[in-house]
Amino acid sequence: MCPLVVTLRCEGEGWQRCQRLRQKHFPPERNLVPAHIALFHHLPGEDLLQVETDAFAVWSLLGRFSVEVTRPRSLGRGVALNLHSPELLALHSALSRKWERWLTPQDQASFSPHVTIQNKVDPAAARALLHSLILSFEPFSFSATGVEIWHYRNGPWELAKTIASP
């Protein structure tokens, strides 16, 4: 069974701005999924029901919250937008505790929330985009409205479940 990816569900004009930046700057042949905030990259697909149950339990305690986009940052061969939200950190921490036994080294690493808008390009192109974004960047925000659970299909993702605020 294919692994699960868990992302934050987002809305608002600020989130649409993230989507537009990814569409504009991500290499089209590699842009198989929309802009996203990955919470967990590899959970066991056979435990989908438990993942759903845990995500619902944690999300229902938090509900909708705001996420601030604070600045662009280098990924070496790409660019990401750094995010700030105490609630986002709390969500990730609570889910990490529930899923500790399943976490891969990538998901055990320190959580640094971001939206990748460019990846796997020539480092000079990434530096140019970063420089361009920094010159005109002003922080903005969007709403976190839930959690999405995806089946990872070796490239494209297939939505398995959305847990969202009304």
C-alpha cells in the first residue's frame, strides 16, 4: 500500500498568492502537486483510518488559524517561503506525538514550516529568484482550515481525506 502524505489545508488570497508563485517558478515537468505545507511525508498507508482519527482529534482542538508568510529563503536549488504560526507548530507537535512510532528520519527532523515555490533548478536561477523576491517582499498571511491526507503515488498525489473547519 502506498504511503500517506499529510498537509495543511489552506485558503484565502494569501494562499492563492503562494499557488501563483509556485505555478510561475516551479519547473512545469516537476510540478505534479499544488503548493502545499507538508506536515508529514511518509506515514503507513495501511493505517489510513488511524491517521484520519488522530488528525480529526487534534484538528478539532485547534480549528481555523492564521499563518504568516515571513520571508523567502534559499533551498540551494530552489526557493521557499518561511511560515510562522504558533498553532501550526502545536498541530505538528501533537500529531508527531501520536504518530511517533511511524515517523521516518525526515519527519523526525526539526519542523521548519514552509511553502516550496521553486525546486530542482540551477543554483544561479534559484539565487536570482530569491534576490528578486527579497527586493519586493512584504509579509502576508492566509488561513489554515484543516488537514489533508494524500496517497503518495510516486509523483502525483491522490486526496484520501480532508478534515476541515466549517
